Amino acid sequence: MSTQTAIFTVPDMHCESCPKIIKMELEELPGITSVSADLTTKKVTVAYDPSKSSIDDLQSAVKKAGYTPQNT
């Protein structure tokens, strides 16, 4: 399995719950190996298997959680 890393800026993270909500939503996708969401930097880093989930899938999951992902 080859793993890729995607990094998004999520400027509308505003409280301690935001990273947890985003992380939970992303972890439901297939092929996700790790998720880190940092409120201080407003960055989300996702390690994933591109044969199971795409960048669009990752961004859709962040949007589904109620946030706006931006490419860095």
C-alpha cells in the first residue's frame, strides 16, 4: 500500500471541538492511516491510500463536518 499525505488549511476551525469533529469525519473514509487536525495552525494533515480515497473525498468529508477546506 502506498500512502500519500494531504494537507489542508481549515480557517473556520475556532474551538477545541473543531479538530475532533474533522478528525472523526475523515477517519470514516476508507484507506485513512492517520489524521492530525491542529487548531493553532488551522491545518489538517491526512495520510491516506489514494487507491481507496481521493483528495476530493477528503475535502468532501471536511465539508460534511461543516468546515471549509483550502489547499495549502
